[in-house]
Amino acid sequence: MVVRQEVSAWRPQIPGVVEVFHAHFTEHAYPMHVHDVWTLLIVDDGAVRYDLNRREHGTPHDTVSLLPPQVPHNGSSATSEGFRKRVLYLDLTQLDERFIGPAVDDPDMNDPLLRRRVGQLHAALSRRGDELEAESRLALVGERLRSRLRPRLVADAPVAGRGVAQSLRELLDERLLHGVSLDEASKLVHAHPTHLVRAFTAAFGIAPHQYMMARRIDRARRLLLDGRPPAEVAAAAGFYDQSHLTRHFKRLVGITPGRYASRVPSPGRGAVGAKPSATRRDRAPA
């Protein structure tokens, strides 16, 4: 089998869309990680299996998967031939935090209309000069997502105590660039180091060091999309040096920061790289 790692990534000038990411992988497997934004995923070839909130999920034909922010997940091919996917990373202006719970409960939506609209949005985002169309199609996608998730919204539960897990997550977010040792964290949070690690992992389904590394990789991706060189990005995202960034970036994203950056288009140009073309159903009327 030929090993493929084809990636195209860019940030369009469309409010609400943090990143567009197209990829074709045959062997890459994503480790457990988190994002601080929504992950809207469609698979064009093959299938992906993933764990979200300690439950296994998959992407059968015509499924649209919506993975919420701050909820750990992984991912790998469900077939020996690999998978080809298109991903939109959307900020919380498109879906606010109220929808995280419903998305955790049912992230995979078998909805042909939504699938077609997401495909049409990808096609518009891939073309220069079609910003108004892309904004219009994003509005339709957001409307459809909210209509699917809203019936499962429940009344807000009483706010419980934050607990050491939440306190540690806030501390990790504050110290994202400079880091924090477990001993220092335990003193600041007032909990034994072992209890701190166990409580965080039990609460969020991911170890503290995995959480921090995933957040740093997200930051590195944004900086690379801004056109900053990998060596500069390494320091700006909290890594010891470029080799440290490269090792973790390749493990999580599937390619090196240099190759990722080389697929970022120059200002004013359309996206470049291995970009799946729109399918017939993507070109159908909305």
C-alpha cells in the first residue's frame, strides 16, 4: 500500500471559520487531543473511527460529524485504504457553549441536506472572490446544525463546585506558553500531584500534559496559517525549540510544520495543496 499524507490548510477571510483543513491519509492516526473550537468533519473516501467522551463513533456514508470544543477525541482510518476528509474549524460565534452537551451525546448526523451544504461551503471557501457565497452558505450550515442540536438542549444544571480538575485546566490555559510543573500546580491548586492528575484525567478524559500539548499545537497551527516560520512559531507556541514542535506537530497533525506551512496560500491567492474537488452532490442547489 502506498502511504499518503496529503494536506491542504488555510484560513479564509470569513468570520467564524478558524481554519479549513483537507487531508488524505492512509496510515496516520490521531492521538487523543482537544481543540478550543468546533470541528465539523465530512469524509469523502473511506471512513474514520474515533473515541469521544469515552465512547466509540464512526463516519459512515453521508455522515456529518460535529466534535465540540474542549472534549478529547482521537481518530484513525476504519479501513485499510485510509480516508480523505474535509474539516472546518468553527469558533463559538457559530455555535455557543450551550450546544456542547448535545454534540457530545450525538456527534454523527446522518443528514444528506447538511452534508450537501457543508460540501458546498467547502467549495465556496476554496474559490477566490466567492466570499459572499461562503458567508451565505456558512449561515445555512449554522442554521441546520442549531436546528439539529436545539431539541436536545436541557435546562442549565445547578453549578457545582469547580473542583481541582477545573482549577488545573484554568491554570494550564493561563500557563500555556511558559508551562507549569506538576509540583507547582499542586501547590497552586492545593491538591496532591497524583490526585491532581487522576482528577483531571477522570473529569476530561485526557491527561494534563496531553491537554496542554494539544492546545499548543492548535496555537502553532494558527500562527503557521498567519505565515510565520516554524522556528518562530515554536517559541511563540510554547515549545522548547523547532525540533520539539516538529515531533509533536507531526504526531498530532500527520505532517511536519514545514510541510503544513508550505501548503498555506500566499495572501490574496486561493488555497493550494491536495484539495479534494467538490462532488456532484456538493454542487447541487441548496
